[in-house]
Amino acid sequence: MTDDVIVHNAGGRNRAIGKKGLALLEEMAAKGMSQTSMAKTLRMDRSTLTEIKKRQPEVEEAIERGYSRMEDVLVDRLMTLSMSDSKAAVTAMIFLLKTRRGYEGTKVPTHITINQDNRTQTISLPSAQDMDTYMRRIADGSPVAVSG
């Protein structure tokens, strides 16, 4: 592989990305640039960059490395913010939980599972609309749904 940014064959077609081009793509991705903007910076069409990525897997790898670096920096800054006393801390915490851990704050749990002494117990939780019924069942001594 050559050190050039863009490598042309004799006919000018089938361009390739050289070592300097790979480093440049990684840096652009780390700065959050879209692949369309990266292609324009390299003076090519987005579709040309897509074709090159198909022929040169190292191009996609360089872009992904850059995007991963950007994500690491953002997550680090969000983590720092989430631990602060600022008003944005709660928002940062929720965002991190949703994007990194799959948390869905709008879901109401329907059950709790307890694992103890090699035994599993599932306790069904009442839904919001039938809390009165649930409370009456407890007051009456009626069984509450528990499986295990």
C-alpha cells in the first residue's frame, strides 16, 4: 500500500485509499464527520467512497476506529457530567442508561424475579389500573399471584 491519500490506477478509475488516506479518514470520523463529508474532503463522491470500502475493508475499519474513539470521548464526558451536581446530570444519567444499558424508563415492571437458595420465585406486580382490586385482595386475605 502506498503512502498517498488517494491512489489512482493508470486509467484514473478504481481509486484506492492509501496509508495517509486511512489515517485521515480515522481522524475525520473521530471528529464526528459524516461519510458524505469525508468523501467530499477526499474530493470524491459518496458512492465512490462506498465502492472503495467494498474493495478495501481497511477503509471501513479506519472509519469505525475513528467513530469508536469519538464515542469513547463522548461517553467519558457524559459519565463525568452524570456524576456532577449540575442540572444536566440527571439527563446525562438517563441518556447513558438508555443508550448503553438498554434502560427504558417508560416501562412499568410486571413482575419481580427473586433467586435465593437455588430457588426462583416470581412475584407478579399489579398494573396501575387495578391497584384498588389488588389492595382489596390483600385486605381480604385473598391469594396474590406468586409462582415459583
